[in-house]
Amino acid sequence: MLIALLAVLGVDLWVIVALLAVVLTRKRWVSRQPGAFKGAIRVTEGDVPGLKAKWRRGYGRWARDILVWTKAPFLFRTELVLAEALAGQARAAKPGEVRRLGKHPAVVTLVVDGGARIEVAASAASRERAPGPFAEGAPSALGG
């Protein structure tokens, strides 16, 4: 649809192909970062700059206690979220709650800097990566 619109507007085909190549290369690079997982994120309480109350897809990865969230669809915008703790156990997503993460996505609730709460959903294949350093058995963020 987007490609057809660009073509109708008179954008050259090579520009469209170049844009598509850049987006696909970026997706491959982001998804292959160590510890990266495909998921969705939303704010449930409070205010977190760059995030909203509606589920937004993207890729996440942990750098100690900082969640590095790369927003879809073009994966050029990245948000850094300082997490303080888990706010309960991981739960299974309700049917239809979050889409495009497989049949049994897991949802993790985190308390972030400033007291706000976010939910991070991950597919069943990467559910152990979503809680990051707060998962049971994970080494602490202080190196212990």
C-alpha cells in the first residue's frame, strides 16, 4: 500500500527499493543484538517519556537495569527505560490482549524510574529475556 502510494506520487522505484533495503537491514541488525527479543510495550501507570498506554511493537534488550526499546515499524527510534524492579510475576497474556507475538505471549510488569509501571510482552520463545536482570536466577545488576 505504501509502495503503491509512493509510486503514484512519482517517487522513483530505486528510492523505494533503497528505503526498503535500509529498513530491512536495520531490522536484521536490531534483532541480532545480544539478548534482543521481539515484543510489545505499554505504560500502565504514570508517565514514561517516549512510551504510551497503547501496546506498541518493537524490539527490546537489557543493558544491566536499563531496557533499551527500539520502536517498530522502522526501528530508528530508541527509548531507554531505567527499571527499578519487577511488579509481580510474569503472566500469560489474555486472548487478544497483544497481537503478533504468537499464541502464548508472556507479560511482565516493571516499576520504572519515577514510580511509573510498564508492561512488556514477549513471545513464548523469548519470555525468559523480557524480565532481564530481574528474572529469578539472573545475576544482579551490581555484578553479584
